[in-house]
Amino acid sequence: MTAPKAKHGSFTIERTYPVPAERVFRAFSDAEKKARWFGGPRDKWTIIERKHDFRVGGTELLNGRFVETGVESKFTCRYHEIIPNERIVYVYDMHINGGHMSVSLGTFEIEATKSSGTKLTYTEQAVYVDGKDGNADRERGTAALLDALGASLND
């Protein structure tokens, strides 16, 4: 059997939030706060398992299932660099229904703005090992997560 040809993609998304950088960073570092925004749509997705070990060398797991389709998604990551209130670098794998879909390097850059807000820049470099080009879908999904992050910052 021949493996599917790998496809590569990258994208960058920027968001500006009207809260201090420390608050944005805490939305990643605090497991309870991250659970408010990181995951599938609450009315369409059920959590199977969640683990959060936010430290260099630590791992995170988010496994869930879409209610209508039964499709299961699994995110596993390992943190490689964490500079509080400045940068988070991690590598993550995505699995769909048990099949390995992709491996990605993700970087969050957190910068205070002059207006006491925060500019968040996310860059992802991915290889889709299942042979499918998921870059456009991945970018859309990530943008939705960053919008959910923004909404959670008011909590």
C-alpha cells in the first residue's frame, strides 16, 4: 500500500482584543478559561476527554464528537516554548475518526497595544499526511476559535 502524498500549507491570522496581554495569556494557561473557548461548538460537539498541562514539555489533549455526524476529532499537542504574555509555540496532531490527519507547528505571538489592548498573531505551518488539503478548512476553524477566545475574554 502506498501512503497518500503529503500536502503542506501555512497561514497567519491576527486579532486585536481590548484587554491586557496578561488576560489573553491566561486564556491559554488556565485550564478552566481555555475550556470556555477551545473546542467544538457547544451545541454541536460533545467532549470525550480533555487534559491540559500548560508548561514547556507539557501536553494537551482535546477529544470530542460532533453530535449530528458522529465524527470524532482528537487534538494532541506538546508545548515547546512558553514566554508568559509574549509567545506560545507548540506542535500538534489532528486525528479524525482515529485516522491521522495532520501535524502542525503553531505560534501565538502576544503583543500589548498602545491602547492597553492586545494584538494576537497566530501562524501555523501544517503537513496534511492524509493526502487531503485541509489548509482552507483549518484556517477557517482556527479563525472561529480565535473569535471564541475574544468572546470569552469578557467572562
